[in-house]
Amino acid sequence: MDHVIRAVRAEEWEKVKELRLLALQDPAAPIAFLETYERSVKEPDSFWMQRAAGRPGEVRQFVAEAPDGSWSGSVAVLVEEAGSIDFMETVVQQRQGHVVGVFVRAEQRGSGLLGRLMAAALDWAWSLDGPRLERVRLYVHEQNPRAQAAYRKAGFVPTGVLVPFATDPSAREMEMAVSRP
């Protein structure tokens, strides 16, 4: 594979913005992301700078960089502390990682990039100092079988937890997780 998988650097905020806005225009975006293109395109540069900088030990974003320097995909993982409230408004039961912002350009889907991005994210999560993370989770819309299959291929399994989808309470998000090796 000709892509390099690596962590995003703070000064790459413009590329972070470009890839995220592309992801939010994907046909699956309404069931894959909690934010919209219309809202995100209005965010000031400072928002994107902060997003690219992340928070050491708490959030890390990884990209698949092509030989020409373009980005073909991205995934981020954040650390959730036990007792905190997650963005789905549920109480976090244990210190864990949470995969968010998964996107691979349409022309690269099925190429193995998602698996490589997930492997980098999980390697980072398992290597963190402090109390060990015993699992990493994600939420996937119940009507997104393509994403579910990709996450299963990356080692995630359904936990049985279902939560209402933020923008459509009649739909649900399924929690999937992978345990520490």
C-alpha cells in the first residue's frame, strides 16, 4: 500500500478542515456523523486549528496520506473517563477509547485503508500512559451495514448496547467495541 498512516500535526489544520468537509458531503454523512456540512463550513479557522492540535493523551487523529500528500482517510480516537457523559448523553462506565470521525474517500474504500487507520488508532490507545484502556468503542447507525461490516473486519463486535440516534430518536446507534489484546 502506498499510503502512509500517521498522526495529524497541529499545523495541518487546513487539511483537517478540507477532509472533514468532504466527509460531511458524503451520501452516508447524515447517518455517519453528528455534525453537518452546513454548520461545519461556517466554523472559524480557530475551530479547525484546535481540532488539528487535539489534546495530548486525550485525543489523536490519524490520516492516510497518499504519495502526493493528499489525504485519503481519517479516524480519531478520544479517551473517555469513567463517570463522564459522552456525546450520546450516556454515562461512561469505564475509562476507554472512543473512535469517532471515521472517513475514507469513496475511491479508496475496500483498499484496506480503514483497517490500517483503525490499527494505528488502537495502537495509540493501547500505548497510553496512566490507567490502561481495556477497550475501545464506537457507535454506528443501525442502518449503516457497510460501516458495520468494516468495523467487524477491524475487530469490533456489537456489545448489545443501543442508543437513540441524536438527530432522529426513532433510529438507533449500535455500540461496537474491541478489547485490549
